[in-house]
Amino acid sequence: METSLSKSGKPAQKRSEILQTCYHKKDFKWIGLVTIGPDNFWTTPSPDKEEVESDLRSLEKQLNYELIETVEMEGVYPERATIIEEKYQASGRTNGLYIGLNLNNGKVLNDITK
């Protein structure tokens, strides 16, 4: 579990959905799936989709699904954009290319005609 958690201790993502047990047969069943980080939780398969939806809501309540915060929910990292902009300004570029800013010995030409 530790390998899937970020430094903040939050799982990377979570997902809740209803799936078919198979796609190649006509007599398939429905099953509910809740995924939190690397952990999967399943409902009992049933031919009745409404029953599985009810079971899935119950499973979500048992797991406190709505209260779990993930890294994915944090959105973008504005500090990353600030770091990249600082590196761009320090490089003296004016061409709008941010490629190669992390290279120690790399150089991107400022003149695009060369």
C-alpha cells in the first residue's frame, strides 16, 4: 500500500462503476467495482442492474468513498509552473521553447531559423 500512496499519504485515484462480468456472452451479469488506489472492492454479481447499483451505493457508504481525498483531486501544481518559468527566465530564452530546461549540458537555440 505504501508504494501507491503519494508523499501526502493519499491514494492516486479512486473509481466507482458498474461493469459486465463478461462481454462475449449474452447471459452476463452485472457487478459493482470500487477502486481506491491499488485496492479493489467488488459487489456480488447479479443479472439485475438495479440491484447492483444499490449494492454499489452500500459498498461506497461502507468504504466512506465520498470522504476519501486523492492526489488526482488536488488538480494542477502551480509551484511546478513557477519553477519552469524561473528556469526559462534564467536561461535567457525568448523563443517560448521550454524544452530541455532540465538538461545540464543541453542547449536549445534561440534562433529558430538555424
